[in-house]
Amino acid sequence: MQRFVRLLSAVVVFTAAVVVAGTAAPARSTAEASATELAEAIAGRLQIMPDVAAYKWINDLPIDRPLREAELIDRISLTVAGETERSAAQRALRAQIEASKAIQRALFVHWETRNAPTSAVNLDESRVRIDSATRFFMLALADFNRHSIDDRCRQAPALNEPPTRLDTPPAAWRIAIAGVIPTRCGHVAEQG
């Protein structure tokens, strides 16, 4: 009987070890993989902006929405621990908002002379997508920021080029990227 209890205990311990090993956190990504995921997150958020711009164009709404922008930055930055991380998150999110507005402004200029939209996705639907994309962006930013500053600076030139699927004015992409590259890296992102 004692032998059976020991055998049963060994099986339980082995099973627990297998379960724990199977649910362990995945291996941490490299700085390069983090930079790629961050670029994809930025692109995903920026891809929503033509829908936002079309709605604002059709409904004669302003591009700049300072109260909504401040609320978004405050709400998201509250989820980030630590003052340094919070400051970096606010800087990055401000850059994403400015890049989004740059896309909207470019579309407004284009639509003043040709091909103005006549229909648009409801702004509330776009905001749900923006909020989801922003959460993904913040996760990707946190993953990127866990790497050393030197590693992030080495990845800065790779962030110069937006993903090929993104049709965005180059200035908007540069604005978005400038917010995620540590200031210590200098103008590395612009040198590409």
C-alpha cells in the first residue's frame, strides 16, 4: 500500500510538473521581433484613420478633438505602472494621435479637390476598433520597452519603413515612430 501511495504521489508530482511546464510563459521575444510587432500595432491603428476621416468629413466634424485625446491618454496611461513607463506611454500615445490626425488632414486636403467620400463607417464603431488597436499598441510598446535602450536604438532604423500593407503619408509614419523611439537614440529613426 505504501508503495502504491508513493507511486501515486510521483505520478501526481510528474503530472503537475508537465502542466506547469506546458503553461509557462512563452519565451521572451527578441528586440527585432518586438520592433516588428510594434510596427504592426502602429500600422493597425493608423489603418482605421481613413474611416474616421471619412465620418468627420461627411459630418463636418473637426479633426482635432482635444478633450477626447486627453481622456484617451489619461485613461490608457493609468494602466501603466511606474512614472517612467507612464511618461513613455503618454509620449508614444500622443505621437500615435498626432500621426492619426496627420492622416486625416492629408485626406481632407485630398477630398477638397476630388473623390470625397459619400458614406462612412459610424464613428462609434471606429472608436471601438481604435480602442482595441490602442490596447494592442500598448502591449507591443511594453514588450518593446522591456529591451535595453541600446537594443531599442539598434532597432530604430528598422522602424523607418511602415509595413508594406499600410498606405499612409510618410510624414504620419515618422510622427508615429518618433513617439516610440527612446529620446536617447537621437534622430536614429530619421536617418534610416
